[in-house]
Amino acid sequence: MAAPIEAYYWPTPNGHKVTIALEEMGLDYEIKPVNIGRGEQFTPEFLTISPNNRMPAIVDPNGPGGRPISVFESGAILQYLGRKTGLFYPSDERARVEVDEWVFWQMGGLGPMAGQANHFRNYAPSFLLDQRQSAYGANRYTNEVNRLYGVLDKRLAGREFIAGDYSIADMISWPWVAGQSSAAIQVEDFPHLTAWKARVGAREAVQRALAQAKTIQSGAALNQSGKAAEEARKVLFGQRAR
């Protein structure tokens, strides 16, 4: 029996992408928690798997040619798993290009912009001396997420899924839409996006992936007070070249 894929994971939108794909593709996997609030992403052992010191990453013991392979960056991971299984990642070149466009749209746009909006709205005021900078950052990135939601809403008009059939493009974008509503950005303002969010969220594999997240003890929330939360913020928001 083949050894399971090792999924280096923490319960964040980027982590959810990989567990959703693993569940959807029916692959045997084992979660290897990487507590990003404690700096576990900086261990020498993890660096050999993920040179960018970021999760998620995977190690597939049964990689190409039957030899182990490690893959970092969620987009590359989902493409690899799609090629490995032949599932949710079309072999036809035109169809694959369409999926890839939206995978990279998420990697370069939706994910980073939503992450920055979340940072400036929830954490930046305690780090910036000039509150005007914090307000500018919050507005800048919130507006961009709103714009990107509009792009995806238009794309989903008349479609059940982003690239026609359900694919890794949906798996990679959904975690950055699910649970992201706030007073500043209401997913409900985008009807096609709202319907897609519910459609993907109802899938059994997605629900199983989210259930895995509940097994991970994430510790103090970053927006809480106290020493543990403050230390986690220092680890996550004070990083420079090493």
C-alpha cells in the first residue's frame, strides 16, 4: 500500500485549498501541522520542502517515476495533483489554459489582495504610528477585493463553476471567498458569486476538508490580546530576509 501524501498545513484559506483538492481527488493524505503563529515554517526541515517558508506544501512519496517529490505554493500543488490524478484539471490544452488563467488570477490577485485587506482592517492599527496610513491601506485593498469579486461575479453569470466544469480553479478561489464577508465587503452584493459560494461549499469533499481544519488547534487568535497573540503577530508580521 502506497504511503499517504504529506500535507503541510495550517487552517488558513491557502491551507484549505490543498485539503479540498486532496479530498476531491480521493487521495490518501496525512496532515502535518505547521503552526505559523509559532514560527514552525522557519525550521530547517520545513525549508527543504518550502524554500519560501510558507505553507502549504506537500510531499508525495509516490511522485514521478515512483520517487518522492515535494511541491510548494498552492497553485503548483493543485496543478500537480490534477496532473497526477487526471481529475479537475483538463488534458485538452484550450480547456487547461482556461483553468490556468483563473488559477493564476487567484494566486496573483484575489488571495494577496484579500489577505492585505484583512491585515489592514484587523491588525495594522496596532503596528502603524500614522493611522492615516492604516486607513489608506484598508481602503485600497478593500476596494481591490470588491473589484475582484465583481470580476468573478461576472465570470460566473450563466456558469455553475469558474471554468465551466468544476476544477482546481474553483478549489483555489473558494476559500478566499468563503467566510470573508465583512461590513466593508459583502459577498451577498454579488449574486452569481454568492450562488457559487454556496454550491461549492455544499460539496461533501469540501465539507470534509473543512472538518479537518477543526482538528488543528490554532491557538490564540491574532486579533486577541495577550502575550500569545502578540508573539504570533510578531512572527507573522515582522518577517524580513533571513
